[in-house]
Amino acid sequence: MGLLIRTPRRQSRPSFIEGIICALLILTFAALNTSVRAQSEEDVVDRLIAVVGSEIILESEVFQNAQSIALQQGSDVMRDPQKFQQLREQVLREMISQKILLAKAKEDSVIVEPRDVDRELENRLQMIIQNVGSEEKLEEMYGYSIRRIRRDFRTSVEENLMVERVKHSYLQDIRVSRTEIEKFFQEHPENFPEMTDAVEIAHILRETGSSDLADSRAYTTADSIYNALKAGASFDSLALNLSEDKSTAGKYGSIGWTEKGDLLSSYEDAAYVLEPGEISRPVRTRFGYHIIRLDERRENKILSSHILVIPNITDDDELPVVELLNDLRVEIEEGLSFGEAAKEYSSDLESANRDGYLGWFSLEDMPEEFRNHIEELEIGEVSTPFKTQYGYHISKLLNKREARPVNLEQDWEQISQYVLSAKREKAFQQWLDKLKSRYYIEIKG
């Protein structure tokens, strides 16, 4: 299952271009176990399709990356051979561009820090996992464990970050003047459709996934299991019957062979200092408490097993969170600054540092649980507590805007950013075309 793989908490669905970039990370896997294929696995394995400088691109890589984009976007394009072929052609063009930019990054000695690679790797993995549904489904599709997928992704993630940085270095000095912005706006009205009904909001979030009561219960249970093991109880038996990692419990808790970096750092920090046969005290990770047994060690690899106890939140555990937010709402209505309350109490640290500010949102694009509690508020009013997948919120309506045409006076910032992005994209394509002339490129039939 790969329960210990680090994954971020939230990600949004990628755009098509982001999907292409994300798919470029998947360069070493066998063909997916999919019911509908544009062609058989035998047709795509190790067939050279393009040469870029000293780099090669295999047909299998293009095929697998196109499949990955379809998975990331929740797309059913793979069931339409013509659309899938168009997608493959787009992916190939993007891969050629990436290879050229990678060569340029290496020429410029661009270096990416390992911690940046780790962070981006987890973001990309989570993006795919969210769209396929679960880690188990991803493993089934690729035929590899999540640990193997993560390890194979890493080099491609690093290369992708190198490409992004060399691109940013080229584009960062490009600016737009007021005259350019006004001219673009006048000449391209089709790029600025009418604004929909929108709201500007701030919020205070209290997470329920880290309840102190649930955590305390889980630790007490894990500590009891640890003491039973020290008293002579069978690790295999307790793992089979008590571990809440259902993917490993049936294997007596065995995680299997792993290398450094495959698992969460807190798990590895505890596991790698054990001697074979030794059992750790309960170790906390984002999944819960693990009791780890080191089974065997070979050079930089370990074979370990664990018993996992997950902090389980009950309805009673959530009551203090709701009560706190209700009390805060009353205090805010009586004069407490919403921003000060957000700074002190919100679990969303990024927005808390901005007085809880989230920004402008189109009502039609807003998640339903938010929209249902926001659209009836008056400006300045604070909502009652409501629950989302992230926890409980109270939200303040700062402003609202009815549907209207875009205009320079009211929407200058958004228009200027759009024009700047358009100018940079045009400059980037021109630069990329120049770079292409410097490298040998051959596309096979």
C-alpha cells in the first residue's frame, strides 16, 4: 500500500499543460494494466521515436506519459483512439521541448536542492493519486509498489525542476508597460470574458484530524501493545490482529525491503537505528503510531515490519472544535478583530498570516460546502461553523461582486497579469525555437 509515503494534504486538479509536465515524470514504467489501449505493450516497448541532442525518447515513454495525463485529468480519452493519438503527439512535442531545456539547464549548471525535489515529488504523486482514487489503484495500474513509483519518479522530478528554473531565469526580467496592457486589452476583448458573481472571503480553520483526545487514545493503545511485546507477546500475532494498516496486517506487518527515502523520515529515523530483531517504542508519523521491528539489513536497505495504531476521531472529539468556533464567532460579532482571531486560532497558517484572507472566488466555482454558507451572508457577516474535508471553518464575507464586463479601472491587476503572462509565453516560445536550432532533433516515423 505504501502507507508511509509522504503526501501533501491538498491539491487541485491540474490543467492540461500541468498534466503534461506531471506526466513527464513517468519515464521508466511498464505499460499500464488498462482495459483499452491505443496499441499493445509489445508495440511500444523500447521503440526509438525521437532523438534530441544526446538524449533519446522512446515510444513507450510517450505512450505511458499520455496515459498518465488521462489519469490525472480523470479523462476518458484513452477510449477514443483518435483523441489519444492527438494527446500522444502533444506529449511528444512537450517532451522534446523539455529535453532541450534540460540540456540548457545542464549547460548553465542549474542545481536543485534535494529538499525541493522531495517536496515537488510528493506534490506530483498526490496529484495523480487524487485523480486515480487511491494509492492502491495507482499501484494496480502501474504494477509497482508506491515506494517503487516514488523512487523511479525522483530523477525526473529533479530534471523537471531544473527545466522550470532555467525557464524562470530567462523570463523573470520581462515586463509590460501600461501602454502595452491597454493596447492588448483593446485589441483582444475575447480574452476577457464577463466576470461571474464572485465573493471575497476570509476564514478561520480548525482541523479535526489531529484531535488531542484521539491522539492520546492511540498512543495509549500503541504503548500497551509495545509493553505486551516486551513481555513476550508475538509480534506477528499482534500485527495480524491489531495493526490498522490493512495492507500489511495480513503479512504480519511486513513493509518489505525499502531504501533510504522510500518511507516517511520519522519512520526511517527509528527503523535504521534498530538492530535486527529489535522493536521500537511507538513512533509518531502523520498516519498514527507505529511499533517497528527491524527484520533484516543489507547495506543501505532494510526489511521491516510494523504495527500501526491510527488516531480515530469520534463525533465527541469534534464538539470542542465547533464550540471554539462558535465562541469565536460571538466574540468577533462583539468587536474582536477577525484577522487577530485568525492569526491566533486558524490551522491554515498560510491564510492566518494574512488575517485569514482567502481572496476572490466565483460563486459557481466555489465548493458547495463553502457556497452554501457564504452566498446568503451580508458583507461583514461571519458564518456559523461548517465542516469540509479539511476541518471546521467560520468564514467572513468581505465583499461581493455581481456579474459584469471586465474593465481596466476595476480589474487592472488581473488584466496586467494576464498580459504579462501572454508576453512571457510568446517570448518563451521564440527563445525555445532558437534553442531548438542549436540541438540535433530527429523524429522517427
